[in-house]
Amino acid sequence: MKKGFVPGASVQWKGQAGLSLLFLIGAVNATLSPTLPPFSGRWSFLQSALHAGLGTYGAAALWGALSLLFALLAYGKYKANKGEHSA
């Protein structure tokens, strides 16, 4: 344990796929019930910037982009893991 714990490749892509699913749920939620200004709270500056730049569905676009990013990362890990076992 001197080097710490490193999860295996199969756990990594499953974790990234799970995060992708959570971000997708966030995107659907932000699409169906978008928040409107004035924003308050710790992340209000981000909400304001997204609303100013992308309109009412700016938060949904952010969550969707994060979902796509993690889905692509999970797919890459999955393909890399699959390649190790087929050789």
C-alpha cells in the first residue's frame, strides 16, 4: 500500500459510465425544469454565465457536455481494457 490503491481498468470505465449517466440525468432535469435568474448561492456566477452565453438551457448544455465527455472516456477505457484481454 505504499503506492496507494489503483482501481482496475474494468472498474474505471464502469465508474466513468456511471458518472456519464448521472450527468445525463442532470441534463434532462435541467432541460425539463430550467432555472431562471436571479441566481443565488455559491455557483451563481456559473449559472449567470451559462444563462448569458447559452440562454435558458445553458445548464442543460453543460450537463450534456459533461455526460458526453465521460461517456467518451468510458468508451475509451472499455476499448483499451478489451484490447488487453484479446491479445
